[in-house]
Amino acid sequence: MEDTMERVAAHCSQQLDTYQRCLLANRERAPQECAAYKTALSACAAEAVPLLSAVKARCAGAVRAYDECLAANRGAADDELASACTPVLKRLWECTEAVKREEAQKEQRAKAGIDK
């Protein structure tokens, strides 16, 4: 995932910077105020890292559950947030790792087919 973040940062630095600035400037109303910037960053990231599209499609439920957990615990202390959302984040991580493995296997099979 670190490699993915680095690739997004390298290819989408303008969109990432704009979105981060919006979040910082609109802490109370960030989701509403920053939706367009989030969409632009998501589109750029999907283009820069095709794996993200597969993760978003196949892990949509886990992403939604994590977003909902964060929203439900917005005002919670850090330890309460970690206690509530770490298990949800773990499920999201497990899903992304499974997608990464599946995509790597597809790529290997495709290369093997080309090499024959």
C-alpha cells in the first residue's frame, strides 16, 4: 500500500495538495465542502494506479464500513476511535491484500500466456 500511496503522491500531487488544503480549511464541513476535490483526487489516483479501481470495486463494502466507522466516531478520543475502527480497518486491509494477490496472479498468468 505504501507503493500505491507514493505513486498517487507522485502522479496526483496537485489534486492531493488541493484536497488536503480543503480538509484543513474546512474541518467542520470538510465532507461537503471538499467533495469535488476528493472526486478529482480519486479519478487521478485510479488513472495513476489501476489497482485502486479493482480495490474500490471489490472492497467497496469494507471501504464504506470504514468510512461509516470514522463518521460515527468523529468526536471520539484517539483511543476510542482506534478501539472502534481498528477491526474495521483490518477487514479493509485484508480485502485490499486479497485483491493485490489476485491481480498479481492475473498479471503472472497473462505474462505466461504471452511468453508461450
